[in-house]
Amino acid sequence: MFEVKKKEHESLDSLLRRFHRKVQQSGVIIQAKKVRYYERPKSKQRQRKEAIRKTELKGERDLLKKLGKLEERTHERSGGF
């Protein structure tokens, strides 16, 4: 835990900035993200199976697009304008 004491005539913004900088330099946030988003390593066999499956699905999708049975998606944003 970090403790930052307010100096005389110091604004709340500068106090928060000092605290944030101290936390960043310690590496606590980086370590927390590593723990939060950790994924167990996959075996080689599982990686191969997933890669083959993705390739097959992509091929099927491309074929359906060519035959006109699958509409192509457009990446339009609906920003409300």
C-alpha cells in the first residue's frame, strides 16, 4: 500500500498525480493485469486442432460468400449521425 502525504499549499490534483506516479513506478498495476488476464498455456496438439478448425471455418465462410448464401458484413459504426 502506498501513502502520500499532502504538502503545504498542495492542490488535490498534484497530490493525486504524485500518488499515481508512485503506483506506476512500483509496477503494481502491471502485475495485477498479468494476474487478471493470465491464460494457461495450451498444448501443441490443442493449438494445432484450433488452427485447423479456424482454417476450415474460414474456408466454409468464403465458399458461402461466393455462392451468395452469406452476406458480407460491413464494419460501419452506428454513431447516430
